[in-house]
Amino acid sequence: MTQTFTLASSDLTVTISPLGARLETLRFQGGPSLLLHSDDPAWRNSYAGTIVGPVANRVKGGQVRIDGKTYQMPCNENGVTALHSGPDGLDRQTWQVITHDSAALHLRCTLTDGAGGLPGNRVFDATYRVDGPCLSLDIRATTDAATPISLAHHPYWRLGDASDHRLCVAAETYLPVDARNVPTGHILPVAGTVFDHRHPRPLDPQTDHNFCIATARRSAPVRVATLHGSNGLTLRIDSTEPGLQVYAGGLMPDMPDAGIKPGAGIALEPQGWPDSPNQPGFPSIIACPDTAYWQKTSYRIAIAT
């Protein structure tokens, strides 16, 4: 079993595994973990708590075209889409521990040119840090060749009874998807739809969509979502990322011993817009040697007032 590392502040205690840079548990003021977790190997297929990439979300046909050349990623959804970069993405790698103290953990993962079907020797650095009621995640990546990079952190949150969650998202538009859950290329307003979370409301159980927070990465994190729980807590997410994938967990496995079942938690994943390499109108996710990738996201727990 991979060793886990603990970080603690005045309000938070978290445990992290280098396997997938996985955030396994997060406790607020000594209470129960606010994350779904299981040691069952089957739970790994839900990406829970990991950093996914190098290209998060779905890529149609697993194909990416860069400077006139097509690169083929392994397709792990019925051979027609690459989800989170296929079966050997960052979530399946054991990250190297660079530094660790009571408040911070710095992890690193290296992918060689051609790994996952994509170009570039790539180095990914992720630093988890706790400070009072806030957990922050700083991710950076460098490459020696133009390559797509769009990472996402993938914890499943449960604040009390998930059926009573109410979600607020700072987005005026969202991306509709086709039967494969790949964006159609259209950008539609949330107004008048089940995706209108501009004010707190329950989730539609079929939600697995990108909310368009911005059209480019922000220079500093801003509020993208607030989750209100039945346990009297709120989760505020601030991020630099232009998109937020919201997944209501409709296809999660049924694992009674761990309290896991479809809809038992919600994934809120700041990231670039999905399938961006195949959608000219979406914000680019191509990183180059002179334009390294970075992302900052923070999670703040508070008692609802």
C-alpha cells in the first residue's frame, strides 16, 4: 500500500497519497471526512481525489492536432473517447515526494515524450497546502515541445446528505454535450435550464457538464463555486481556471460499506474547457516551452451563517 502523508492546520486535517497525487480525506475541525473514499481498488476507476491529465475530461476520438500533425491518445471509453488521458494518465502514476512538512506537500510526476500518445518531455509539480480552513493546490507543468495540458483535481465532495446539496456556480453559459458526453461545440446560456446555478439550487442528477467561468485563465484565483451542505457547512472553490466540470456522480459504483453509490457525492473540477484541441472556439490548452502551464485552486470550508 502506498504511504499517505498528513497535513494539518488549526481547522483542517487532510491525507494525501502519492498514487495519483490523491487527496484521500479532508476533515474540518475534527469532524468526518468531507470526501468520498474507499480503499477498494475498484474505486480508482472513479478518479476520486486524484489529479487527472495531462488532458482532463473527454477528447473526441482521442485525437489532438498540433502544428499540422495528429497525435493519438489511447481511448478508454468504448474506443471512441479518451477520458482523463486514457488508462495511464497522471491519476495512475506514483508521484515523487519532493518536500513534506506539517502544512505542505510537494509532489512531482514526469512523463517522457510520446507517453500517453502526446509530445513533449513534461514535468508536473503539485503542492498541497493547508492554512486555517483553506486547502490550496498549486499545479505547474513544463514541456520541451508544444503539447496539450489541462489538469483537473477530482475529489468527490459530500457535505452531509448529498441529496440535499445546493450548488452555486459563477457561470452564465455552459457546454452542451452529445451522446458520448463530448461537447458539441455550442456555448449556451444557463438561463432557463437545469444548469442555472447562479443562485444555490439542487443539482440535476444527470449533470456532467462544463460551466464556462471565463474564456481564459485568470491571473489569480476567483470564486467559481460554492457548495452548501445539509451538515451546516459550505465549500467555496476559488480557481484560476476558465472552466468548471460539475459531475453529479450518476455513474459512481455501488459500494455500501464505504457509503458510496450513484449520486452520493459531487465532483467539482476546475480545468480548461473539455475537447478544446478539437474545438477552435474554445480557449486553447496548448502549452509550449516558453509558456508553461500553471493552475491555482483553493477549497475553503466554513460554517454556514
